[in-house]
Amino acid sequence: MLINKILQKNYTLAEDFYQLKLPLNIDYIIPDNDSVRLLSQFVEEMNISDLLGTYFRIRKNTATPKQMLKI
């Protein structure tokens, strides 16, 4: 009887640099002084209540209007 050995590279050896689960957290890759962080803060502080009022039928697991503005 042969035993099949599954050879798989151990990707957790460099766990400081890679994340092996979803959703990916890329927050540590973006520098603190990057313009993306400024845009994100600007969108977070915006009053988008009128915009949210038009999207009353947002389903689960879909992007929110705030996320779409950031994109």
C-alpha cells in the first residue's frame, strides 16, 4: 500500500510579510503619509446622508456608497 505524501511549501515561515487569509489587510503596506490615506479620511468625514438616502436597497456583501467613493 502506497501512502501518497502531499508536498506543499510552508508559506507560514515568512508570516511577517504575507497574509494567507481573506480578506487581505493591506493597511500595513500603505505608508502613513500616502495621499490615499488623505482621500480616505476626507471621504469618511464627508456628509453623504443624501447619497445614502438614495441607496436604501443595499444588499449584503456589496460595496457601500462610501467604499465606492474611495475607489
